Amino acid sequence: MRTVISTSAIPSYSGGVMDTSDYPSIDACGLVVFYGNHVLLVKQKELWGLPNVECKKHEQYRNTAIRGTEEKTGLSKLYFDITRSLFSTQHISEYEDVAHIKTTHWFLAKFIGPQDHVFYPDISTGINEIEWVSLNDIQVYMNSMKSYARYMLELTLSLLKVEQDKVRNEYGKNI
């Protein structure tokens, strides 16, 4: 299944909250993967994003997220350790010329594979580049990132910072 954004299929509304009840829905899952101080990004159609894929019927969300990341990057599913579920995002996408509400369920994961791994981009879906991006350099990528990915990455980094600050505060109290 391939998701393509097209303004011709996007429903219009005149202010307020859009009624989405008449639109079919698609469930997808993805991973926000960290390897030390680096995050995994995939480049598709000149924009950076996070690996995600549509769910198969009766597939568990965690399994979908891992399968999708394996398919998009070529990294073995054994190399991902999901540490927690994150948030879900929604946007309108077109599939077979029909507007759909796409809900993506996100998970936080650590890469636990070897340092000398090799990426195999899924060129059939338009992925032409994969990188581990240092968090020190992430701002350089933000302007060329898909909006959902920028949103998820910013939320995840904020969440991790809050948790890190809690640990530091607790550690400081115990000294």
C-alpha cells in the first residue's frame, strides 16, 4: 500500500472541526529509533521522515512498527528494542484516489544491532537515503523533514528531556 498526498482528494471544510466520519481510515505504525545520540531518518521524495508502514490485517501495532522499519531500512527486526509506546498522529492521505484518515501509532526504540550494519533503502517506496543523524545536527534536518516526523521527533525529544531531568533531580537528592 502506498500513501500519496494529493489536494484533489483532501476534503474541504469551512472552519471549525472537520467531519471525518465519512472517510475510510488506515492504521499505520512507526518507530522513532535511537542509536546512542543519533536518530534514524529515512529520506523519501526529498523529505526526511521516520520509518513507518501500514498495518496488515490482525497484525499487532508493535510488530507492524518493527516490520515496517525493517522493510524501509533493510535492518534486521532483531536489531530493534521497543522501549515504550509514544503518541499517535493523524493526517489525510490518498490511496487509490480516495481520501483516507491515516492514523500512525508511534513507538520509541533503541537500535541494538552491530556498529558495522548496512542500510538497504526500500527504493520501491521512494526511499533513497537513510542516515543516523546526531542530535547535535538534527536542527539542520528539521526544515527538510515531513511535518509528521518533525512533530513526532520534537515531542519525543521533549519527553526524553523531561524524563532525563527527573532522573537527574532524583539522583541529586540521593547524594
